Amino acid sequence: MVPISIAINNLMKTYAKYPPRKIQSMTYDGPVEICKYQKFQSVREDLQKEGVNIPIPN
């Protein structure tokens, strides 16, 4: 188990340096969920109070 422990330790260090993330894609991934839309709308409203206007994406 000692050799595998060293390999696992080295692998875990790579996760700290290069954390896993979703694969980014330019393809359609489905409709926007209501909760995500509400969060986006909330951020837009907060930014509008500060004078920043972000239009709703089409």
C-alpha cells in the first residue's frame, strides 16, 4: 500500500493545483432553470441600482 499511497498523494496535489471543473462548451445545454433565472434577475437588479445595465440574453 505504500507505493499506491505516494501515487494517490501526488494525484491529490494536482487537484489542488488544477481543480476539476465542468467542461466548457459552446453548445446548447438546455433551457435556463427558473432558479438560475431568478438569481440572474436579482444580480441585474442590484447592478441597475449601481448604474450598470445588463440586457437579458436572447
